[in-house]
Amino acid sequence: MKSILGKAILLVGFFLQLAQASIHFYLEPKQVKCFLKEMTKDSMIVMRYQIEASDDNGKTYRAGAQQNLDLQFVVEELFDNDHRVSNQRGGDGQFIFTALDTGTHKICLSPVTVDGYQLAAKSRISLDVTSGGQDILQNPDTKKLTNELNLRQLYEKLNHVKAEYMTFRGREAAFRDMSEAVNSSAVKWVIIQIIVLCSIGYFPVAHAQDLLY
């Protein structure tokens, strides 16, 4: 069973390396399907999909639109510590993603209900995958949607950079406070040593003066 599953994953990965491909696969209840995609900066991947769910344990399937179902897509940049750059549902049966940087992207999809819960039933997913440059867009509405998604991805990227900057600032402040505390302790210790040395030197001198007089 594991061997068959591994071959299926390899097959999905092979098709997704093509510029255009049509595939379909089956998912168990609450299962998530992931694959890797090498993408260059500003390249795009468009997935037109159909989701069908089963009410009788896989004997028959009905279109997801009849059951208020959709697909949740999550995209992570493996080359940037698995940074999540997209987490959204497809719209009107399609999902569009534009790479902000060059590298390996992990794209995961899972059937969800209108309330955002994972589907607790078997499902069948059909995908038409197209990848390439901006020229793969076919109509103005798709271009408008792509621009909106690009802005959202940039906003998420900026939030990620801001969070890393705030973390760095916090560490810098903690290090500065620790350094100041260490320096303060060192100064106090030096002063104490000077006082002790002066005291040690003073008493012998005073005693010697008493002997002379």
C-alpha cells in the first residue's frame, strides 16, 4: 500500500513539472495532498479544479458545489524555513499563485466545508494545472484576481519580515541590558578592589609612622 501511495505521489509530482497537465486523485476523509514545485521569481501556477465528495464511502461522488465544498490551498517556501506565503481557498474553481522568489515551493490542498472545516468524507479531485509566465492568463478577470493575490502575498511577506525584525530588536535589547548589567557589576567590583587595596596600603603606612614617632 505504501509503495502504491509513493508511486502516486511521484506521478503527481511528475505531472506538475509539466507546463500543462490534467490529473485526478482520491483523498481520504480529512486528508491533505501536498506536492513540490520548482518556481522562478514572478512565474505563475494556475489550478482549475473540481471537487466531488462521497456520501456512501466512495461508491458514488457528487460535485462539491452541491455540497458547499471548496479547496483550501497552502503554499510554503521550503528555501525560506518553510515560510507560508499563501493560505486561502480557491475562487470560482481556480487557484492562482505567483512566486515571489525562486526556489522550491510546497503546495498543499485539502477539501473544506463553507465553514472552513476539513471534509470528513472521501473526495475526488480533478486538476487542470498550467504553469509559466504572465501570458498564461486568459481573461481580464483572471488578471485582476492575480493582482489582488500578488498584493496579498506581498503583504504577508512584509508581515513576516516585520516579525523577524521585531524579534531581532527584542534580542538586541535583551543583549544590551545584559551588557549594561555586566559592565555595572564590573565597575562596582573594580571600585571595591581599589578601596580594599587603599585600605591595605594605608594601615601599614600609618603603623610605620607611629613607630617613627
